[in-house]
Amino acid sequence: MYNASDLRKGLKIQIDNEPYIITVFEFSKPGKGQALYRCKLKNMISGISINRTYRSVDTFKPVSLDERKMQYLYEQDNEYCLMDTENYEQIFMNHEQIGDAHNFMTDNIDVTILFFEERPIDLTLPNFVDLTVTKADPWVKGDSVSGDSKPVTLETGYTLRVPPFIEEGSKITIDTRTGEYVTRVKT
Amino acid sequence: MIPGQENMSHESKHNQDQYPVKFRKEQLWLRANMIQAIRTFFIDHQYLEVETPSLIASPAPESHIDAIEAGNLYLQSSPELLMKRLVAAGYNKIFQICRCFRKDERGRQHLPEFTMLEWYRAGIDYKALMEECEDLLFTVVKALGKEQKIHYQGQTIDLEKPWKRISVRQAFDRYSSITPEKALMEDCFDQIMVTMIEPHLGSTKPTFLYDYPASLGSLARLKPDENDLAERFELYMAGIELANGFSELVDPEEQEERFKKDREERTRSGKVNYPMPKKFLLALKDMSDTAGIALGIDRLIMILGNREFIDDVVCFTPDELQENSRP
């Protein structure tokens, strides 16, 4: 358990069994009055921020987070099935929990899942993934109108702009943190 | 010229995170010069400078102030009780600049170890003390070569006397939708003070907030005509609480009763109790009417030096003393 005097920016505490991180912290103590610990806290699952004022008698349950290496198996009705690569346990995460990661997830990709009290709350992809281009306009030599890039669609349905020489069937590397093209994968 | 002003300007542009104390020259000079000016004021006004021990046996049993243990004694959370014993012994005008220590107090305006100016004067009450406080700060600011209008974090505070005075009742009336009595009953007095009232106090002129509910002035005399109010005041500048003063309670029996209540409250909230300050109570018998005040030196430097954080006005913060932290 934490005491109020442990509170500080960046500390993670539980409120109503949800994990929160303190984003703004202010200690005040008026006159000869009691200490007040004013916090802005962000829910680590929903991202919603709340304000709370605590007193010195308040105590807080720490947030314990576990990371587990898992493999993405398949998607069905917006539910993503993942398997623990050590004990083969399977879990499901929904669209909301996964966020934009689905743009870069192909079957059998290795990911890291963050667990809060046995609940999966976040998914981290490798920084770079290789994906196949499924739709691209052909490159017309000397075409200067379309400029330095053109839109393509990947096997996951994600669209992005790439250099004009990328063709349908090419494999390209994407930076999952920015969602941008990095290079063509030589085959 | 005030010492230190000649070599301050060119060094402050570097990354302040690398070696914080290097970039506090302006504030440390201000601190030194300010303390000199304060001493001069009190010496000019025939005050005796005293040094009471920092290691004490029985801190005042305040409900919300915790002392730090040092062996089988305590580091003083305030020099109040020992200074009043001096007043009771016939030292009618005394002042002290000393370190005070308070457990678990750390924030933008709080350090667990800080510098306090405290002074007592026999024969006056809290209203006269407010005027002396005005005189002191007015004189100190002038001695520092600063203008009468202070700029602090976007606010301009005019020190021209007289300063603003507003009673606690008026402040609750003006800035909140609750009376002080109701706030006390619902245990939200401090919260309303911090969130709704303090931010307005002292924004254009220094402001005295005065006449606190009786229960919030453990060592203060009650008003003779309204004994639900204590003759206590706080001084605010730019929303920052700078000083706390009152007409001293000099009735040993009543003081003992109040201490007992404070100790019970400490027990209820799971806090340790200190030995009853019996020698202080005994001394009160010999004390005549007196007013006394404590003023936070670090916060005054913050205001005059236009710093948002108390960290910027001390040589080293507690965090910087940790061996695994920055220099």
C-alpha cells in the first residue's frame, strides 16, 4: 500500500480496481490546516483523466503490471485471439484494447501484452513489421504529376503513401510507431 | 549597490536540469541580502535576536503538523513555545531566524526543512502586529533596492500601505458558497481555503486574512466580544501564504485544555503524541498580552525573486541530497 506522502507525478495507483497514473500532482497545506494532495489521474485503460484530492490518512493500492510475450493467432468479429508462447494459454482482446495496432498485425506475429490484474490492457507491436502490398497503381516511368509518393493498400487493409516504385505484391517494412514506410524488403 | 547584483545575468541560459545550484545565484544573493535587511529592521526597532534550541523535548501538539524525531528528542517544527517562554521571562521584543522541520511536507511551496522568521512583541495585539508586518516587508523590499510594485508570475502586487484586510467570514462569503462554520462541520474548510479562497488573496496587494474560527487557533487568544473567533491572521501575497500571526493566548488553564483536545485529535487520526509541554504552560502564568508571528523566508524569496518553485531558492533540495540523483 502507498500512503498519501508517497504520491507524486508518475506514480500508478488503483481506483475502483482500475489502474491510474498520476499526471499532475500538487501538495498543499493551508495555514495550520491539513495536508491536501491534489492529483490529476489518467485511467491507463480508457485514457480518461479525472481529478482527485486526497488527505494524509488515505492509502492506495499499487498497480502491478505484467508483460507477457504472446503470438497473434486470428481475428473474428473484432475479437483478436492471442496465445501465450510459454504456456499456450489463449486470450481475446477487443478492438478498443488493441487500438491502431490491428493495422499492422498479421497472423502469427509476436507481440507484447500488458496485463493489469490478469486483464490484458495494452498491446505492443515490434517496432518494425514487414507487410505485403495488395493494391497499388502501376508505376509510370517519368510520371511527375503524382510526385514522390503514391497510395498503396496492405494485406491488413491499411493504406499509406510509399515511393512510386513499390508494386503490388512487394513486401515493405513499416515503422509501427509512426505507421510510415521505411524500406522495401528485398526478396 | 546591493551585493551580488553585478554578476547575475549572463549565466542563467544553460540547461537548468544539469546542475541546479549553479543557476540559483540570483536567489541565493537575494536570500542573504534579505536576511541582512530583516536583521537591520529588527535591530533598528530594538528587538533582541535570540537562538532557541532546535532539538526540543515537546513540540506543540498541533493537529496537522508532525515533528521529525531525533533520538529521544524532536527537531523543532516551530520555535514558538520556547520563544514564548522567553517573553514570559521578560524578554519583551525578540526575533529569531531559524530552521524548522516538518515531516512529510513537500510541494511547490513546501520543504521538510525550511527557514522561518518568528517574532514576538509584548503589549500589542494581532492588529498592531499586522501593521508591524507591513512595515517590515515594506522596509526590506526598499532596502533590497526593489520597486514598490512587485511582479510575480504575471501578477503585479503593490506594497503601498495599508494592505488589504479581509476576515475569514468575508472571504468565504465572497469566494465560496458555504459559511466557515458549515465548512468546518463538513470537514472541507481546508479544501475550500486551498481551492477557492487562497488563489484570490494578495493578487494586487498583500492581503491579511483574519479572525479565524476559534478551533483553528490552538495557541491564539479568542476575541473578547466574539469568542467563537480567534485573533489570528495569515498574510498572503499572490495566493501564497507567507505568514501566520496572532494575539497569544496567555491563560495556562485554557491552553492546557486546548492542548488536550489537540492531542485527542492526533490520537484519533493515528498520529503520535509528544510529551505535554508543561514548562511552557507553567511559563504562561507570567506572560502578559503579546502578539507573535511566523513568516516563511523561503516563500518571501520566491515572491521577491519571482520563482514558482521553492526548490529554486535554496542551495539544495532534499531530492538533490540523494546520492543517486543529479549533482
